[in-house]
Amino acid sequence: MKDGLLLLVTGIICSLGAWLFFKFFGSEAFIVIMMMTMVSAVLDNVRLRRKLRELTGEQ
């Protein structure tokens, strides 16, 4: 019962957040999502390159 209630509350909060996101950004929402995805990919790439340099011992 407790898990089901927490799952329901989490679903309501997530749907409310999604609704607010699309209401605030409107037709620009998909552009914002794509920009966030691109920034995340670039930052992850930088992090992985640093880790690779550290593991291989390159300068």
C-alpha cells in the first residue's frame, strides 16, 4: 500500500512538472529539450576524455 501510494504521488508530481514545463516553454519546449541533450552530451564527452587521459597517462 505504501509503495503504491508513493508511486502515485511521484507520478502526479512528474506529470505536473511536465505540464508546467510545456506550459511555460510552449512551442519552444522541444528546442529546449534538444539543447539540454546537446549540452549534456558535450559535458559527458569532456568528462570521458579527461578520464581516458588520466587512465592512459597522457598529458
